[in-house]
Amino acid sequence: MTHRPAQDWLARLHALPRPPRFRILNVCGGHERSISMAGLRSLMPEGLELIPGPGCPVCVCPEEDIHQAIRLALEHDVILLAFGDMLRVPVNVPKSQPRSLEAARALGADVRPVASPRDALRIAREEPDREVVFFAAGFETTMAPVAAMLLEDLPDNLAILLSGRRTWPAVAMLLDAGDVRFEALVAPGHVSAVMGPEEWEFVATQHGLPVAVAGFEADSLLAAFHSVLRQHGEGVARLENAYPEVVRPGGNPGARRCLDAAFDIADANWRGIGTIAKSG
């Protein structure tokens, strides 16, 4: 797809013919943040709606996983590591109990934020006399480096509490449920960079909806919106890539091999949604 500035894509989007109502689902929480930060909803042509989808892995991480991490941190002499955005995610417990990892830390638990699995390895090696638990929650983009870490020779004092999720099964569940309330899909760029854009072809081939992979800048998002609206006007449904500088056919083969070697696929619970087949 041709690279153009955001203003150009916006003008081209407004110039397209469109139905009275056209709803585009964006799967990724990162997309939703970019849309909100750039004010893209206020710039859309009349009748074009941007609908936030299942969200980010922090939002859908089930309460039972977070609660288990809180109890481990409070009741055992461990260093509990988690990605920083997980520390304030609450669970529903009595007011007398800590509702987040941040609250557990305030009560004296040794809870530490990390930015990557390499940090977990480093901390475990620096403190060999302590038990270290890495609470690893995320989608495929985050799980790929976790998988690579698991395939290494891990320190004996490092354990993993895993809450990984796969994105496309959540969209498949929405589409298979019937009564689909959107006309097109914008697929997540970073997940597609790891797994390959081909994972999203089923949206077009099985359900007849236009789909485009997008990055996280306004120009890529607007290019994706233009792609799916143009496809609709042409009466076609296919997969297009509005993030070609990062997303390649087949994704990242090395990352995919790590995921296949380290993990088994299983049904998994999503907070606010329920169990989704083969999504964990």
C-alpha cells in the first residue's frame, strides 16, 4: 500500500462513496489509544463509526490469574514480577483485601515491574537465594519473547505464572456468534508482525468482511480505514496490509517457532467475555 501523509489519507477517505452507516471494528487496545490520542473519531466522515474491540491483554486478563499473583506475592516469600501495566489492574474482592498487585506491594509484598522477560532473567540470576515468579500476561507480541526465554536454560529459582492469549480466536467468536454489528475489521499490526497477516484472512474469506492490518500512527490507521471502505464500495472483501514497513507475509518465523515450541494451545477465559476456544 502506497505511503501517504495522514492528511492525504483523510482526504481520500472523505472522498469515497459510503453507505449511511459503516462500522469498523479495531481489535487492538493500542489502536484504540492511537485513535483517541489523535482524535480520529472526530475527523471521520458522516456515518463512519470506529468501534473498539476486545481490547488489550491487560483488560482481558482474568481476575483469577491476577488474584493468584496477588496471593503468591503476599503469602509466599517470593519476588513477584509483572509488566508494569498489570500492577494497577483491580480484582473484585472484599474491601479489606488488596485489589491489585500495587496494593499488595503497599502491604509489603515484593512486587516489581519489569519491561521484558530479560529483566526477569536478570533479577532471578542476581538474587539466586530468592524464589522469583514472573507473572507473564499478554498477546502474541508479548508471548513471543516469553517463549524465547522459556526455551533457554532458566535459573532454578525462576517460575512463570502464564496468562497468554491469542487474538484472532476472539474475533472468530464474535463473527461466529451471528448478529455481527460491524462491516469491516482493522487487524492489529504488532500481532501481525509476529504471526503474519494471513491469520486475518478468514475475516474476508469466511465472513465476507473487508479487513486491513494497521500500524499505530494516524497515517497507517487512516490508510486501513480507507482500504476497508474502498473494498466495501467495490463489493469485494480481502485482506490488505496498511503497515508494510513492519508486517511481512508469514510474520516472524523465528518468533513463531519459539511460540510453537514453548506453548500448547488451550481454551482460555477472557475477562468480561468468558471462555474462548483455543485462545490461550
